[in-house]
Amino acid sequence: MNKETLIQTHNRIKPFIHKTPVLSSSLINEMVGANIVFKCENFQKMGAFKMRGAANAILSLSEEERQRGVVTHSSGNFAQAVSLAAQTLGVKAYIVMPENAPQVKKNAVKTYGGEIIECEATPQAREATANQIKEDKGATFLHPSNQDEVIYGNSTAAIEFLEEQPNLDVMITPVGGGGLIAGTALAAHHFAKNCKVIGAEPKEVDDAYRSLISGHIEANTSFNTVADGLRTHLGDCNFPIIQKHVEKIICVEEDEIITAMQLIWERMKIIVEPSSAVALAAVLKHKEEFTTKNVGIILSGGNVDVRNLPF
């Protein structure tokens, strides 16, 4: 994977995504004693960074593959991202969703033209159902986080960030499936002068934290976190990138995530989902580490059920 690939990816998806704004809060800067800037992917099309990876994955398909459609399994942002990217490009999207997925998420997928196939709420059922569609329809499977084209697409958020903020000392992203932090780490490696990449993860689902320590992909036994977008595991495409280019991962408690989320809502007047707040929670928890530094935080998305807030 070279710098040229990332530049090509960025140019390829530009017409299909928003260049999201970079915002800051003087109050949050004072609280930490650092210069913090936020890349607001909550303003991305469909409300999350995942539009970038989905668009790149579909744009990378041959004409023949596009005609047969794409399939993914996701109950969250990637389901919406694939549906919208596919609709924009005139490609059929089959979305496998667990039967207990929130109605608000099913509605969003339908709005973007995705065809929902429901299955039991187990990882095994999700994979089996997606494989069945792959065989029946000849559709190409897109993975939410563990696929090179998706990772490269995700890298473009950090590329844009660094174009605007070339002097960042550190970039922090939430870690769930690992697709965003892997893309961010590649971007920092190729486009930054000397910028470390740090991950932030809920203590309740600290598989990535443990994986970096043990050197192989660990699993979670608990999924009990308010950050519903981060309940997934790392994969064999993104983990080697994370091992090579990510400095470390900071774990945060549930109440710290909620406090950080509330702070962003109240002080920055923007809507972010709990998963996005995990990165700020990590900075607030370890202020001494970030004092006087230029800190970039990627706010991963804003798809939250406003009738069911944690505060």
C-alpha cells in the first residue's frame, strides 16, 4: 500500500462525499490545556465517516460486479453508507440486519434504497445470510471495516484533516472494527510530518487494547457499552496496520463517554453519537499527556436516536 493509492482513492470518492468541517471549542481547549480540533464526520453524507469506505469499495468494482449488486451485514452506519453509496451509483444493495436492529436504522436503510434481509441476532446468522445472498445473486460482499478498499476510503477523512491542519502532533479516533483507525494511521504515516495516532476504546469492549498487547486479535465477551458502534472486532486486514502504525489505545469508562458526549452537545452545539465521544473522553482522562499539543480528534458520526439519549 503506497501513498499514491491513497491519493487515487481520495480523488475517486471526492464527488460522492462531503468535505466535512473542522471545528474547535475554546472551553474544551482550556479544560485540557491543549489545542484541540475536531474533524466532524457527523456532517458526512448519511451521518458518518463510513460513507467514505463504502463509496470507495463500490467504485472499485468492475462494471459486471456492479450489475450484480453488493451485500453487507450491519445494523448500523455501514448499512446506511452502503445503501446510499449504492443508490448514488445505481447499484443494488442487499443489507443483512439482525431482526432486533432498531427500527430507526431499518428506516434509514430503506430511505437510501437498500433491500433489508432480516436474520437472527448472532454473528453466525449474519454471515450465513450474507453468504447465501452472495451465492444466490452473485453480489459482492463488502465488509464494514476489514477490507482494503474500505480502509483506504476511510483514510480520506484524515487526509482532509491534515490538509487543513498540517501541524497535528497526534490524531485520535474511536476503535470498533478497526477500519477508521487503520485508515487514519495510513494517512498519518504518508501525509503527516510527525503525527502519532492513538485509539480510544470503551473499557467494556477493549478487544483492540488487548490485541495490541498480546499481538493477536482478541475477542470481547461483554458488549455492554453505550458506544454501540464500537462493539465489533478487529480483522486480519486492519490489525497489521494498527500494530505497525498506532502508538497505543486508551480505554475509557462508560460514564466518561457520556460526559464527553454531553460536553460536545452542550459546548459545540453539534450532535454526535456515543462512539464519537470516546476519543474526547480519552483526551480528558489523560490531559497531562496532551497538554500544549496540537490534537486532532475524528468525530466518527452523529447517528443517534435522539429519543433515547444516555444523559
